[in-house]
Amino acid sequence: MFVLELTYTAPLDRVDVVLPDHVVWLEKGYAAGHFLASGRKNPRDGGVILAAGADRAAVEQLTAQDPFVLAGVCEYRITEFVATKTAPALAAYQEQLPS
């Protein structure tokens, strides 16, 4: 599992121009089963996405296609973790620690 933390690198007016394309990209990620939750940070200096997946390279490739990245208005910090405990609604994403 991955926590994808976006930090804006441009003023909000530039971010807002690209926001509709970013939302379409998010919707595709949800439809493909990559994303579990997402939203803006407060204060609004970026956002957070909770992503499912076991392959860091694939997640890096996915974030590289975010319209925010392509427009140069954000950077990603990717944190991988092992979700050994989950809420019942996320039980399908529960992971085991490596042996």
C-alpha cells in the first residue's frame, strides 16, 4: 500500500487550471482499482492519495502521468507501507509482513 503525498510547487491559480484534468486522472485510477481514497490537504498546499499496489515502480509510473506533474505544478512523495490492520471495509487490502 502507498501514501502518495502531493505538494504544490506553483500558485493555486496555476493548480486550478489543471484541476479538471487531475480529477479525470483520479477517476481513471479509481476505476482501475489503484486508488482507495484521496483529497486536499488542509491548508491547501497539496493533497493525499491512498493507493493499493505492491509494485513501487508501477506507482511511480502512475504518478508521473498525473496532469499536475505533467504541468509542473506538484511533486510527489511516495511512502510505501504494509497495511497489516485495516477497517472492515478495507479488509481486501490487508497485507502480511514479509517473512
